[in-house]
Amino acid sequence: MKTSRLLLVDDDKTIQYGYKRYFTNSDFLVAQATSLKEAKEIIARERFDALLLDLHLPDGDSIEWIPELKIAYPAMPIIIITGISDIATAVKAIKYGAENFLIKPVIMDDLRVILERCIKLASIIKRDLVRERLTDHSAPYFSKSMAMADILQKAEIAAKSDVVVLLQGETGTGKGVLARWIHDHSERRSEAFIEVNCSSLKGDLLRSELFGHAKGAFTSAVAAKEGLIELADNGTLFLDEIGDMGIEVQAQLLKTIEEKSFRRLGETLLRKSNFRLLCASNRDLKAETKEFRRDLYYRICTFPIKLPLLRQQKIEISGLAEYFLTNAGYAHFPLEFAVQQLLAAYAWPGNTRELKNVLERALLLAQGKPLAPIHFPDLSVELSHEELQDLDTAGDAHILQVLEELNGDKRKAAKALGLSISSLYRRLARIIDLQGEATLKKQGKSA
């Protein structure tokens, strides 16, 4: 569990000393302020998990600061501690967004319990507030092939450290899913996973999304806004298709990566965020000397992981298909041999993403029945009529060969072929029909 950071705002030096000593001994990191001005300066520079706030300070009434805090830091719990018992003020503080209102003197053990509960709840709220765009959180498929074993080994190494990772591979190879897996197996798994698709946002829109902005920073900035870098504090920031990021934003990102500090658009205050960075690209960034900064490339390519193309690992297709179908609730295994052959023959330009979409479409067409070649019309379009005939012929010949080797034992043959016994009988009936038709045609020609 990470150490919680607490900001204590109170002008009473005795309280400051006692509270700091107690919470430091309870494994909190405690920062202190004795005025509103000082508190605002500190909270602009650092992020805190909770705020203990005295109501009456030398330079003003802190209750009016609560709405501003809740806009800028909506998940941060605020606990009011005051020496004045006033029901109306307590109601106002809670209405403005304070999580609790306590009267001095406070029992420290009770206050610690309240704080820990508020911080735990805040972490849940924070995850709900993050603007994640990754909707599929399924784990990636790791087979026993050499290529996938190497990827798994590298992903496990990446998950155990905070090293910056660059995932490389064509669109649809599973870069986003692997990034999520690395986060979910890291020490930051309980914190936010923030994804930004750099190809969907350009220029100031991307800068605002990443770094946030101050009120009035531009025409439509009607309120201050946290950037995704702030929301990723203690969590993971995943920059998908980073190669599409503009040069100006690249320069600002490089400085942020190196210093873990940044400024919102329209602000001069320097802010901190302890985020872990994962990046992905479907392009060769090293070769793009004009579009992508060399210094940024070498900064994010600390630990590269290259994902293979599906067409380069045909042996994986059958296992991937079963993995996706099982997750979708399909139970008619093993797949018919003709379906396996059809999937293996296709080029898969869209990689694993296309395979998943094709299988989902096939399930809709099958309407609960076992999958057959007829349920893959788009793949049939990609293959010529002759190629499909060759697939069927090769499959028929293979079935007959296995049967012969097993002395006609259909149950053993079905198991060896990866077919159900009923599927084998259907294939044999079809083979007999085709052979009979071929014999008739041959007799007709000889006549």
C-alpha cells in the first residue's frame, strides 16, 4: 500500500506539531500550512491524498475555498477541523463538498480511521473519474510458442519495474491489451490506468487533454481542468500511437517525463505527477527523423517490446480462435477442421483484432449452432473458388488418411483430428457424396 500524503492547514503551532508527529508515526507524509495563501501555493505544487483544514485562518475563512478545491481535485477528501461548534457552518461545509466536520479536540485514532476510509473511497472515485477509453480489459493470449513466450517474459519484467515501455506493432496486434496487462500486474494496479489515443487529438486539444488548463486559458476554457497526467498520478499513463503526436507537444512531454513536473495551459504554477509511462506505435519511430524527436524516441524506447503479425504466426490462429470464442461463451469445441483450415489460410491484415471481430460476426450468423465455413462469408470472399476447393480436398484427404492409420476407428480419428464424433460423421457423409458424384461424372465421360 502506498504512503498517503496529507496536507494539514492550521495556524495553531501546537496542533501542527501534535498532528504531524502522530500521522508521521502512522506512515503518512505530512505537509503543513498556516494560512490560506500558503496552503494554495503548496497544493498547486504537490498532490495530496487528503486535506485537514481549519475553518478560521489568519487571512480568511477556508470554507469558501472548498468549492474551488472540489473543482480542481474532485476526488481529494477534505476534513474540516474547527474549535467552533456551529451546525449551520457544518451544514454549509458538507454542502460545499467536505467529507467530514469535526470539533476540536479530536481523538487522533478516530481521525486516522476516518482519514483512511476517506482515502480508500477517494481512490475508487478517482478511478471512476478517469477518462479511460480502453473498454476491453481482457487479458492477452499467451501461447507456448517461442515468439509469445518471449513477449510474456518481457511483459513480466516490465510489470515489475517503472521502466518506460514502447510497444511496437501493426494496428490490431494487441498493444493496448498488453499495456493494460502490464499495468494490472504492476505495483500500481490499484491506481488509475489512463489511455490517450494521440492520433485522435491534435495540437492544443491534445495538450489540454494531457496537461489540463486554467480557467480562461482559451475561449472555451470556462473552468479549470485537470489533465490526464494529473489523473495518472501514482498510476499508469498509456500514450497510444504516440507517433501521431505533434512536435510541439513532444517537446513538452519530454520535459515532463524527465522532471515529472508540468504546467497546465495558461498557468505558471509547476505541478507534480508520479505517473508510470507506457507508449505504443504502429510506425518505425526511429526512422521518422522529421516527424518524431530523436531525444524523445530514445527516452521512451528504454524497454521496447515488438508484437508479431498474426500472418507471421499461423500456428497461433487456432489457439487464439478458441481463446476468443471461449470468452464469448462458445462451447462447441473442437472447431471443425474446415473452419480451422479456413482461418489458417486467411492473411489477417487486421491481425488479432480482425480475428476477434470475424469470430464475433460468425457467432451471430451461427445462432448458437457449431461454426462452419458458411459462417465466415468475408473470408470466403478473400479466397478464390479454387483455393476453397483445395482446402476442402486437402481436409478430406487428411481425414481419410487418419482413418486409415487408425484402422477405421472413428472415435480415435475424431480425437486425433480435433473434431467431435458428429462432425466427423458429417464430413465422411459429405466425402462419400462427393466421391460418388465424381465417379458418376467419370463414368459419363468414359461412356
